[in-house]
Amino acid sequence: MSIINPDIPDQLLLDKYALEPSQFMNLDGFKIHYRDEGKKDGQPV
């Protein structure tokens, strides 16, 4: 399954999904969106 859809403008996706506490990192030339949420002492998923 691919999550890349060139038909949807990047800014539209950022406006919809890149809310707090979103973070970004570059990995092998790709901009990766991730969120670090939950209890700091909780179990990671």
C-alpha cells in the first residue's frame, strides 16, 4: 500500500493532518511526518 498520492497538494495534507504535536524529519530524502503523544511514562506502541 502506498501513502503517496501526487494528486493531493502537499499543503492540503499539511493543513489537515500536521497539527500539534506533529513533527517532521528527513529520512533518505523523504520528509517524514510523525507524532509523539501520550504519557511520557507509558508503554510505547
